[in-house]
Amino acid sequence: MSRTVLFHEYGGPEVLALADIPPGDPGPGEVLVRVDAIGLNRAEALFRSGHYIEPVRRFPARLGLEAAGTVVAPGPGVTGLRPGDEVSVLPVFSQNDYGVYADRALVPASALVRRPEGLDAVGGAAVWMPYLTAYGGLVEVGGLRPGDAVVLTAASSGVGLAALRVAARVGAVPIAVTRSAAKRRALLAAGAAEAVVSAEEDVADRVLEITGGRGAPLVFDAVAGPGVGDLARAVAPGGTLLLYGMASGEETPYPAFGLGMPALNMRTYTLPETVRDPERARRAVAFVAAGLRSGDFGPAVDPNRFELAGIADAHRYMEQVDARVGKIVVTVDH
């Protein structure tokens, strides 16, 4: 049996419950993994509440896209993986098909990568979603180049901190935006060239000042909502405002008309654009793996730790936007 998190209806964290159910035997192309740590992502809260880009296909439903653990048993046709191998689970599947909120979980073999030496289970559950999201948005979709300024909102989140390092590795100039003055020093230490506190400064004016009036070719925004109008003023002519999250929970306008019709590109971005395209996924995994090997990339883990039995509390904490710094990780006792 496997302790597995299920939910029987849409709702808040309170709908999450542990159940003892058989994990099942791995079929062709599948692997049974002992889960030691789980990385939490906002996509899971959106799926749980019925606001994700795909609805729940059937209840009870599972959750979880990212984890680290060890191989228990490969299924038929799986090569290159043996029992005992330490692996990370990449977020390349639908939660309607698989979920890793469990102490043992079936996952597709294509979602597994070996953990680099020196990266423990907590770190292995914390690195892939943030870095794949950041790389895909900044490089594959945003076209970030050396010397470009890039504005990163929600910069203290797991993706925000990864984006700082991805931008630096590309040779770009990351400008972090945070709501909390207390986080400014941490963001500068994490690699931000500049850190703007939105509660105290006009973000667009500050970005224009930093860039000598040109604006940033790319703004990578996790917040959306009415604030995109101000962010749009920070975009250089012909630049892109790329929305990859909706942390504000408010309606998002298209701001060009209020700005006199500037040459502004504005679009959304989701991780499946990267991980479900074989060529993009190959480049993304290679880029992140190289950064992990070189030491340029590493996990940024929130100091508050939760166990599987406290998954509802972990989700409540995840939804406190200003509370966390880095990735929330849930550990699994065996």
C-alpha cells in the first residue's frame, strides 16, 4: 500500500486527504518510485481548486508534478534505470495521469533523471520545475540574449530565484521586483543586478532609470492583474511582457491602448510549452543539468519544512504569497 494524497472535490487545502491505496505495478514505460521529497508548485493548488489550464478528469484525483526518490521497479521496456537509482521526477506529465503526492508513486520513465552527485532528495525535488520554467520562458519563448535587461516579478519565489540564475548564466542583467523591502538584500545576494521594492518605488520608473530610459526587452511576470499596465511601461519598444503566473488573482487587461499603442508584445507562457515539446524539453534539461554540474544552479528551498501528513498546511503556506522564499518541499517518512 502507498500513503497517497487524494481530493474528491474542488476546494481549498482542506479537501486534501491521505489514503492508503495500492500504488499499482509499473506498466510499459513506467517506473515505480519511492518518494522521499516532494516539491510543491502553484500548478497543484490551481489544479486542486479547479483553476488550472486543464480540469480534473475524474475524482478522486491525485496531485503532484515534482519529486525526488529512488527507483523501486522499472516497468517492461524501461532501460537505463535500476532499483536503487536516485532520481528526480520532472514535471512533464498531466496530473490527470500521474501524481507524486505519495510515499510510492508510478511515473513515466521519460519523467526521470538521475540526481547529480551531491544533490540530496530535498534539493532534487526543488530544482527542476523552477529552472525548466525559467529557462523555457526566458530563453525559448522570450529570446533572452547576453546584455539584455530582464525584469523578474515575484523574484523571491522558486521560479523567480531560478530565473535570476538563468538570466545570469545567459549573460543578461536580471532586475528583481519584490513587494517586501526585507527581501531586497537576499535578492541581491542571489544574483539580482538590481532589486526594486514595488511597495516603495514605481517599478516602471525605476526600470527606466536602471536601463538609461530604454526599458527592458523582456519582463517575466508571475503576478498579472491590473499591475501589467505599469509593467508595460518598463518594456523596451518591441519588447515582450511575458505572463507566466496569476498570483494577483485579478483580471488582466491588455495595456497597449492606455500607453498610446506602443510596439508591445504581450503573451502568456506555461511550462507545458517547454516540457511537452521534445526538442525544447531536450534543450531545457541539458541547460539545467549543465548548470547543476557547474554549480551555477542549485536549489533554493524555503526554510519551513512540512511532512506528507501535513500536506494541507503546506498548501496553506504556499498560498501566502509574501510568506515564502524559495521552493516549499514536503518530506516523506518511510
